[in-house]
Amino acid sequence: DAGVTQSPTHLIKTRGQQVTLRCSPKSGHDTVSWYQQALGQGPQFIFQYYEEEERQRGNFPDRFSGHQFPNYSSELNVNALLLGDSALYLCASSLAGVSEAFFGQGTRLTVV
Amino acid sequence: AQSVTQPDIHITVSEGASLELRCNYSYGATPYLFWYVQSPGQGLQLLLKYFSGDTLVQGIKGFEAEFKRSQSSFNLRKPSVHWSDAAEYFCAVGLAAGNKLTFGGGTRVLVKP
């Protein structure tokens, strides 16, 4: 079992650019959640996808959007990048209403 | 809105000594409670969880946690720490299994030889 996999591991973007991060859930899981973890802080919930729809959303601007595909994998898109978007982005998967969240290793985004 | 507080930002403990990390939460109902561990630059690994039942739960790596409803606490303990336990520890709460999680700010544990 590969667990939750995220790509890329690291990337560097310039202010104003757009970025797409990808996540493949743990086998058997149908729900994907995204979190932002700034340096020295706990993860903050961005949104959750289930059945290809956004089910819950945290306090993040519309610049943050996502998508879930029929195979349950997911993308996180961030438009008009700001320096403050620099963080570790974590993907977590779960089986709806049944299992706890399992996290991937994260994508380290640096905005310069 | 729910919140999680981890009062200790840093804890330094000697190898072989006991460890206790504090977690307090504010929630409208009995939440689902979790402890995760994060090594530098890595993702989160689940140590243990509490959904219901016995308030003392056992986890991986020799960790245990006790849920105290009257104190809104879910403290993590380990009787004897190993150098490999040096990491950051996060307490988290959710409404249900797989639901969105609210995390505390984390406690960084340093282990002295």
C-alpha cells in the first residue's frame, strides 16, 4: 500500500503565478482534504472533497480551489500567488465517516 | 468555533525520562481526538485516536493518551522517551472520523542524551 502520495515534493514559484499540487489518496479511501502548514504553526484546513465535490471549506480565499477526479485523486490550485502562500501543503485521505485521516509527506511551496 | 490549545511550545526531556504533552480543546460536543507526530520537513503520522469508549488509549511507539471530559483535555504520555522521539507533536480534533481537523499549534520535543 503506497499510502497518500503528493507531487511535487518541492517547488518554487514567483509572486502572481499559479500553481497546481497533486494528491493520490490511500487505496480504498474516497475523501481528500488539503491543509496549509506555515512554518512553525499547526496545519490549517483548506477544503475537503468527496464524490468530486467540495464538501467543507476553511477560511481561505477563492484563490484556493480544488478538484477531485473519479479515481479519487485530487488537485489543489492556487492563483495569484502571494509571498504568504509559502508553506507546506499537506494532503490527507480518509474513508468517509469511517476512518481517520492519513497524511502525505507534503509539498513545500516557496513563493519568491 | 472549535479550538485546540497546546500550552507548551517546546519541551526538553532527557532520554529515558517520562514525557507528557498537554492538549486542551474547546468544542460543542465530545469530539474525535487525535495525536499526530511530525519529523522535520515530513508529513504527519497518526500516533493514536479517541472516538469513544475507554478513555485511556494506546498508540504506536509506546505512546498513550487519556481523555478527560471534565477538563476538556487529551494529554499524551510516554513512560520512557528515546532519542528518536524528538519531533513536533500535534493534537487535533474533528467532528467525526475523516472530518476536517482543527490542530493545535504543536509542541516541539527535544531529547537530551
